[in-house]
Amino acid sequence: MVKVGIIGATGYAGGELVRLLKNHKYAQIVWYGSRSYIDKKYHQVYQNMFRIVEDVCRDDNLEEMADQVDVIFTATPQGFLAGLLKEELLSKVKIVDLSADYRIKDVSVYEKWYGIEHKSPQFIPEAVYGLCEINRDKVTPATRLIANPGCYTTCSILTAYPLVKEGVIDVDTLIIDAKSGTSGAGRGAKVQNLFCEVNENMKAYGVASHRHTPEIEEQLGYAAGRGVTLSFTPHLVPMNRGILVTEYASLRRNPDGSLPSYEEIRAVYDRYYGKEHFVRVLDKDVCPETKWVEGSNYVDIGFVVDERTGRIIMMGALDNLVKGAAGQAVQNMNLLFGLEESEGLDLIPCFP
Amino acid sequence: MVKVGIIGATGYAGGELVRLLKNHKYAQIVWYGSRSYIDKKYHQVYQNMFRIVEDVCRDDNLEEMADQVDVIFTATPQGFLAGLLKEELLSKVKIVDLSADYRIKDVSVYEKWYGIEHKSPQFIPEAVYGLCEINRDKVTPATRLIANPGCYTTCSILTAYPLVKEGVIDVDTLIIDAKSGTSGAGRGAKVQNLFCEVNENMKAYGVASHRHTPEIEEQLGYAAGRGVTLSFTPHLVPMNRGILVTEYASLRRNPDGSLPSYEEIRAVYDRYYGKEHFVRVLDKDVCPETKWVEGSNYVDIGFVVDERTGRIIMMGALDNLVKGAAGQAVQNMNLLFGLEESEGLDLIPCFP
Amino acid sequence: MVKVGIIGATGYAGGELVRLLKNHKYAQIVWYGSRSYIDKKYHQVYQNMFRIVEDVCRDDNLEEMADQVDVIFTATPQGFLAGLLKEELLSKVKIVDLSADYRIKDVSVYEKWYGIEHKSPQFIPEAVYGLCEINRDKVTPATRLIANPGCYTTCSILTAYPLVKEGVIDVDTLIIDAKSGTSGAGRGAKVQNLFCEVNENMKAYGVASHRHTPEIEEQLGYAAGRGVTLSFTPHLVPMNRGILVTEYASLRRNPDGSLPSYEEIRAVYDRYYGKEHFVRVLDKDVCPETKWVEGSNYVDIGFVVDERTGRIIMMGALDNLVKGAAGQAVQNMNLLFGLEESEGLDLIPCFP
Amino acid sequence: MVKVGIIGATGYAGGELVRLLKNHKYAQIVWYGSRSYIDKKYHQVYQNMFRIVEDVCRDDNLEEMADQVDVIFTATPQGFLAGLLKEELLSKVKIVDLSADYRIKDVSVYEKWYGIEHKSPQFIPEAVYGLCEINRDKVTPATRLIANPGCYTTCSILTAYPLVKEGVIDVDTLIIDAKSGTSGAGRGAKVQNLFCEVNENMKAYGVASHRHTPEIEEQLGYAAGRGVTLSFTPHLVPMNRGILVTEYASLRRNPDGSLPSYEEIRAVYDRYYGKEHFVRVLDKDVCPETKWVEGSNYVDIGFVVDERTGRIIMMGALDNLVKGAAGQAVQNMNLLFGLEESEGLDLIPCFP
């Protein structure tokens, strides 16, 4: 039984970790960390857990927690873990960090986009970017620190990855228009996330400046084998869960000037994802919808070849709290402890 | 392994049956009946089931189905099963009927409220009203026909049942104000259920005439030991899932004129529901919220004693597609086949 | 031209006052008071007002404001106006108070339900409860202080008023089940009003203890000619605007034991509301829907006589920010200044 | 007084025409055409119009209507007007067509994208594309036939127009990612537009094949002075009203390789829209939100220059039923009859 500690257990991602881990055969949560609700019963914060979780929220003492658990999930604001991480900790416990602290290898890029100083850059090289479909071989029982990918990022990268890797698209033309449900904004009490501000409304935000941009660029850069600069625009949508990305890129033409066919591109996707448990490449002419993955760890991908413009339109959908956060974290945990990768994650999407 | 056939598998309740049964250790769906989508892959109707269900939709041939399955779920319009049911069928297969055809013992009441003739009233006496928390002893491997309770009904009855049964409230004063998400209206293409008609809107409907009224009255009548007439008003709410009932009744005063205390009433609830797996009586001063039961088979109940008016306000919440339809149907199936009552139903509510 | 000052101009009710007054032929807002946004352009807070309002937010200096305006609207928390009101102010300016400070004549009732001390009870007798349809004769150019009714209250009272006044119903049996959109909760940054907490969710709150209860009881008490105690339960609904009340009461039977007919009751409603501009008694069998009054100053009323239970179910719907707050306030302003009562309020409801 | 006839008065665009025209000083609706509701009172279809519209729905007899009105609005499916239009009609009455029948000058393009034969192509040359901000000089009292632009189209074109016209962007790189509320899908009873299918969901549709594409290309082609081929992807969003477009294009660099600055581009926008009543170019760093234009005839535009990619991200928002349909139609009507262009359209957006 893997003993688990969660820091930030009463945020939305933390709450989803609890939901998933309570269904996990080989994991047991022994520490519900929540600075805001210390000594309060967890189910008084999330009444859906009434009669399911009897534990009390505790503070976020990493040191003490490390003595009691096998793995710590940090569902915390940027900079939290970086400010506390020490070799001593990592020698005792594995850490899956849901924040961005160890996702970006170039610390100056991190500091520029996040606007904070990184307090423990020495651990960045060791951290594994936990996008299992791409980095599975690096997430092993020997791994100590996982940088769990962001929600926008996971969806954006997986949707384009095979085509970037195989040079099917011209990566310099890549534009990612992303739409997210509101749980991605977290549970902080902010006016802009009030029901009346979000409902019946839609907007772009963080245009040309959103922090997930360099993370996508770095990972797709590895695939492309060179630096990548792209456009990423997130939008806020009046729904709780779900991310949909619509990605545009020019297709590389064949030597005879023709475009690759649907079938050729499909074959590329299938080569990468045909055996992936959590990536579903949809049938031709089926566009992903966020509701079809809600509550599950799936990423649904579809694409259309546009003969008129020579572009491909790729679409991806996932549940930002599952594959975009807690589900992916559990998927990483499974690999870290040599468990079946899908353990606890065979969740059927709920419709409607 | 229990072999299952579903008639109406592509309606919302049918789709939920599929979601639940795919998670059930001892059940296997062998017939996805859907007259509207014959020969179409089930996952083409509900893309959330892509890569999960590979079966094709078939017609609704009860006779043939009865030869292939152990239990049939009929998630069909009123009158469908009543028009086809025969002794021969029941001798081969158990039936859990999600329609109202066999819920009401007095066929004239059924015919009056539903406005249709009942074609097979001879099976009404045999049918067991499958509200397991109340009729558990009658849902046994010997039972052949289950009348699966309605969504409004389940919530309305369970919320008031112990207090009616124990005479804590004056049942003649009982008023049930119920609010439902829109999936309760089904998947039929009707203007009044379009997104733009329901969103940002709320209304009562079926006022003093809704068909679930006599079902509630009959069941609470058994509890009261006499006929019950009550007010039931359903409302349509802009959300997918969830029913909330707010019930008002005058408390019976003690001989000294005092009202029963919160603790006394609580004790009554606990006596009935303390050991129930799917009924959660919330802590004092906690009001049920539909989101806290979403996706699960729970009914959450809370209540407030109003000293000023001498009334009690009882509140209940459930997911209309789970405990209000498919979940309850599976719960009945489990009992019909001697399985653990909660098998396949340990679903943790999803929040947010 | 009536010069207007608003305190709390950046709350939801304040914002609606601005929307309505910008359309008003004879009113001009000269002071946008908003302590939180002093010196910020109003349209930077509410971008819908871009190019429509160029003014800057100012503080809430009542004294200074009184020298510059003819009427002050206070869209402020309970206790604000009571703490500042002085004879000197009222001698210079009319005040329409959207808070509850002067709505309840018995100060001890106010202090009990609101849990705060009333700092200027001496003005309570003078304040006119500004429910124009009932108190129109008291809202005159001689009036100085209007207690603008609450949103739940306006809807609850108007829906039942004629039947209470005429003794058609037994007021002791009156139960009000009210449902409100989320803008009624205001623009404060609170976790429970976040999109993800409200969306796809429904709950009762303030059960048997909501502060609008005594206000409804007082006004219906005047109609009944005696003290009234009733049940009032508010619910939060995932929509921005709109209040729907469903009210239950036993009908008084005729001497021969029969119930009053639909037509008889309809005649009572028509007698009271037939000439009212803003009250629409709907046709038989039509139930009010909140969307049909959205953005307008209408109250829609419908009712059903239930022969089975001897009860009447009355339903009322309004837009909580218009007839439930800002619209009613402007209606009062119009009467205070001898203008056409409907000036600036002929707003056609927006659908969908 | 302009006498108006509406065909399709009970669709969503038709309903919005009624809302706007009831507020119009110089227009009077004398014919509410609705084949589906003949002889039914209009307010029985749209109860928001109770006590506002007393008229009865009539059939859609164009000939007879033409004798009674000065202008006909056709809010009808594609092909309806094209199948009936004759010189005789146009000689009697002006027509504002809200369908696509006369929007595209090249009939073969129309027939290819719409998949129907055009029955009266002889009127295409005469029809004026009624995007007033661009074609104002052609919408005059001498004009007989207006092709009222589509909702996606209006937003897409106006957002990019000045930059295309002035060669600021490379039009071959233009990508339009559009998001729409559900009222754009009309009031037809279709499963895919049911509340439960749309709510908590988001998807792209009509990818690389949506019918508004050639309309956008044609109009921007006039601006560019040459043929334009672009990517246009519409998405369905769970809200009633509102369109948001996010447009991406590479900026043309200055001779020295630098990008045009924000201020330079802003100056271009201001030159085109500075005096436009209904186009609001927002302040720097403000992104449009659909809620800020809801219920109004405004288009809000914002943009960000992305130094990293050399692209500009342009954003536009409007209410699809107002500026995207009925509002624009009334704007055209005003010009057709020599009225003030904004008459009846000074609608303040409603928030929240």
C-alpha cells in the first residue's frame, strides 16, 4: 500500500486527487494537508466526501509528512515547493509536484514567465516531466521528483506531438487556441471567478503572455529537435471542467506539392497513440467534445485536413482536473511505484 | 456473470445504466437496445464510450432478448412494457422496469394520471416497488418484476419516510417543492428542452398534476397506514443532473405542547438510515446540495426544525440519473441476483 | 433633470441602477460612489459601460453628495445608511435605500434578524416601504426616505398580496419556497459564490432564518390585518438573474364547503393588478418563468387551484436586479419627483 | 412610420427583431409571420411579450405582405427568399434578408458551400451586403435588397478589416477561431442543441467547412484587393448569446525588420472606427468579453501584438442576435429609410 500525503488537499486539484485515490486499490491517503482548514474535517470542506473521508485537515509540514508517507503530492501555488525542497526530503520520499516549479529546464525562462525567483534550481535537472505518454521510460521506481504537467500543456502537447515529432507540420506556424472550464482557475475567492462574472460570458486572457506557453514550447521543442516559438491563447468558458484546444499549423507538402492525406496523418497518430490507454484518436470527422472525457483520464484527439489552406486543424479535449492534473499525477505515481499505469484511473466519462 | 439487456440504451437513463454496468464486476451487457439507432455503434451515439463499448445498437425484441439475458432493464416510455409483458417472458428473465408501468398498485390511479390504458394489469400485484431502503426484503432472487421508482419519487419519499412512518409529522400538511436538472426530461428533441430555453431560466411545471404525485402518495400512504394526499410541485433548473426536494410539514407536538427537538428527530432518521449505505443524513445545519451527490448513488438528507411556525423543513438531494434511475436499477439487480447491494455503485460524487 | 448620487455604484444593484438611469430621460447620475474603486473610471470596473459612462468612481461622502444631488441611492450593506443618516441630510436630499435598514418598523425585529444595532431608529417611522403597487399613495414628492423592498420580498409579497388582503387564503398555512439567481448574493469575492461552486448545483440556505422573512411577514400582516408567521426558504440557482417563488396556502372554503374557483380568484388578482403596469397576471395554466422577465421591471404571476388538496399554488417571477432592486428604486424615484411612474422602465424582457 | 413585416418572427432572430422594433420610434410591426404558429398569439410563443405584443402569428405570404408593409425582414432558412423573390416584390417593398441567399456575389460559391441551387441569382448583383460600418454609402433609400451579414461573419470581418485594408497583416496567414453561444443554432428541436448536450460542454464543428467562411473571405478579399483564403473554425459554447472571435495573423514587418507598434496599429483601428457608433475599440490590454456587449448592438475589439511570434492576436465580441442579426438588420432598415442609423439601437449591455 502506497502511503500518500497531499499538500493543498482542499483546492480543486487536491480534491480530485482525493476522489481518485479513494478509488485506488494500492494507495492510502494518510495526510490531508490544507493550511486554510487545519483541524477541520475534510468532508466539512467537501461535503461530497461525507461518510467517505473521516480525516481531519492538517498543516503542510513537509518534513514531518516525509516521515509518514511514500509519496507527496504538492497541489500548491508556484514557488511553494521550490522554496522548501531539500535533498533530505527527496531522500525519504517521492514527490509529484502539480505546480510548475520543476517543469521548465531553463531556470531563467521559469523566472521570466513566472516573475519569481526559483529557490532550488539544483533539483531541476533531476525532475522528470511527467507526461507519461511521452516520457514513460523516465518515470520509474528510481525517479524521485516528478514535474506534473499543466492542464493546458498536457492537452496542447499531446494533440500536436506526433505531427511535430514526425515533421508532418511546420512547427513555426503552430497556433494553439485553448478553451478552459473555470475550475482551472482554482478555488481562490476572486471577483473574476464569481458565478455571475463567468456565466454567460467568454473571454481570452493572458494573451501572448500565459505561463503555460514556455512549457509547451519546451516539450514540443524536444519533439522538433530545435527551439519552437508558438502562439498560445487561453480562454475562459462557462463550464466547470474541461479543456479544448484547437491547433492550427501548415502541413509540410510532399515533394510533388501535394498535401499528406487524412489516412497518412492518421497513421502517424496511430503509431504513437494506438496502444495508449488514455489517448483516444477519434474516428474521421468526429470532433472532440469536453463532455465526452469529463471525469476521466482520457485525452480525445481529432483532426481535419484543410485542402484549401494547406493547414491541419488538430483538436484535443481532456478534463483539466483529471488528465490535466490529478489523474496524471496518479498515473505518474503508479509508474513511480511499479504499479499498473492505469490503476485507479479506469474512469468512464460521465454524460450528460 | 449476470447477462444484461437494455431497452432504451441510448436515452439518458439507458446511457447511465451502461456507465454503471461497465464498472460492475458481475454484470455484462449483451444487448444494447435502441430502436432509433439500430446497427449504429453505441459509441457513435455516446462518444464518451469510444474504446469502452464496441457493441452495436439493436432493436427492442423482448422475446429474443429474453433468451439471451438474465435481466432486462426497460428504460422506455410509459406503456411500452405494459403493452408487451407476458407470463412467458417473466418465466425466462427478470425485468427491472424504469418506467411507471408497474409502480402504482391501483390501476385506475395509473390510468387517470398517465392518461393511457394499462395493457397488462395482471402483473401489477406481483411487481415489487424497488425502493430498496424500504422494500429490501421483497427484492429477492425469487422476485421477477421490479417497478423501479421515479427520480422525483425516490427523493421525495426517502426524505420524509421515517417521519411519516413514526408519526412525527402531520402528513396532511406535507408539501413537496422539488427542483430537477434537465436530464430528467429525457433526450427527446423538444423545443422546451433546448439549451437556450432552459439556460438562465427556471419554472414550475405540472403544477398539481405531475404524474409522480400518486406514486409518492401511495408509498407514503403505506408508511402512514392510511391514504395520503399531498402537494407536489416540480421545477426545471438549468443544470444537467440533480434533484433537490424541499419538504414542509407541521410537526406533531408533544402532549405538553412542545415540539420535538432536533435531536429527537435526528434519532428517528438515524434509526432508519443509520446503516443505509446510500442514504447520508447530513450533520446539523448542513443543507444538501445536488453537486455533492453528482454521479453517485447517494441521497443526502438534512432538516431544520422551525420553532416559529412549528414546521419542519426536510431537504433531500440525489442524482436523478443514478439513485433516481440507473443506480437504483442496478441496486435492485444486485439484490435480485443475490449480489452485494452496493456492487458497482461505490461511486464517489464528483466535485466540482 | 433629477440629479442622482449612487453609493455602492459598483455592486450588482448599483451597476443596474446605472444601466437604468442612463436610459432615463429626466435623471442624470452625477456621483458614482464606490469606496473600492475610488478614482478608477467606472467603465474600467464594468466594461459594458465603455464609451457610455466616462465618469470616475468617487468615495461615499454622504454630506458632500447631498449638496450636489437631488436623490441618493444607497446600494450598500445593512447598517451603512443607519449609521450615517441625519436630519440634516434628509433636509437636503431624498434617499432611496436599497438596504434593509428602514424596511422593518419594529426595530427590535430588525436587530434580532440582522444581528446588528440600529443606529438611527428615529427615522424608521418616517421611512416609506417603497412597494409602489401597494404603497403608491405614500410615495410622493413630500416623501424623504424610501425603504426599497428586497428582491425575495417584492416577489413573495406581490404574489400573495391580493389573496391575503381579501382573505381568500388561510395565511397561517402560507409557505414560500423561493429560488434565486446568484447575482442576489452580490459581487463580494466569496468561495461559495465562485462559478464552480454554484454551477451545476442547487441548495437551500438560510432555512427558517433568512432575513427577508420578517419583512414579508410585516407587509402581509398589514394586508391580513393581524400578525403573520410563515415559512420562507430561499434557494440558490445556477443562473445570473431571476427570482421564482412558489407559494402554497390552503384556500378558505365557501360556506357550502366548495373551493373558490379559478375565475373567482383570478377576479381578485385582476382587481388589484389589472391596471398595474409592472404586474402581469398570466393566462390560465401558464406558469411564470424567470427568463420571461429578465432585464425588465415586470413581475409575472400565475396560480393553480388544487382541488385535491384544497390548496392554491401561487407563482411569481421577477428579475432580482430590476424589480427586485434597481428598477423598483427608479420606480420610487419617479414617484418622489412627480414623474411618470414607468419612466425609464419600459424595458422589454430579453429572450433567450 | 415604417411598416414592417417579419417572416420567421418566432425564431430567435425573429424574436429579437420584435424586441428591438417595439422600442423603435419610427417602426411598427404589422405582420408577424410564423408558419409554425399561424393564428396563435405571438406572446403565447414568447411569453416575455405578454401584454407587449397582442398580435397573432400569420403565414408567410410574401405577396400579400408586400402590399401592407414598407420593409420585410426574412429571418428564414437558406433558400427561402431566393425561391420566392421576384421583381414585382422588390418594386413594392424593401427586403432585409437575414439568410445567406444574397450575401455571396459568386453564385457558384454559394451553391457549393450551401449545397443548394440558387433560384433567383439575377438579384444577387443588386443586393447590398449590409455591413454598415463598411458599406454604409451603399445602404440608401434607393436600395431595395439588403443581404444582412451573418453573426460569425460580422464579428470576424469587423475585427480584422482595418488591418487587412491597410496591409498591416499578411492576410494569407489569417486564422479565425470563433466561439458562439447556442442561440446561433436557432430554435429548431434538435438533439444536439438540447440543454444537456450543450451545457458543461464545448466543441468545434464545421471545421474547414463552415458556410460563413466564403462570406468572410469575400468581404476581406475586397479589403485586401485580391482573393483571400483563410481558416475559420466555429465552436459551440454553453451560453445563450455572444460570439467571440480570436484572430491570428502575421504582422507585416517594417523595412527595418521591426514590427509595427501597438500605437501604430491602434491608430489604424481608430481611423476606421473612431467615429463608429457601434464599434468600440477597447483600451490597451483589455480583452473583449461577450457579456459586455450582451443585448446591445456593439462590437468590442481588442488586440495584442506578440513580439515573440511576430503575430497579432485580434479579438472581437458581439451579441449574435443583435449586431449579429436583428440589430444589424434594424441598422440597415434605418439607413434604407433615411432615419438616424442608431435609432432603436441605443441599447446598454446588460451585466451580469
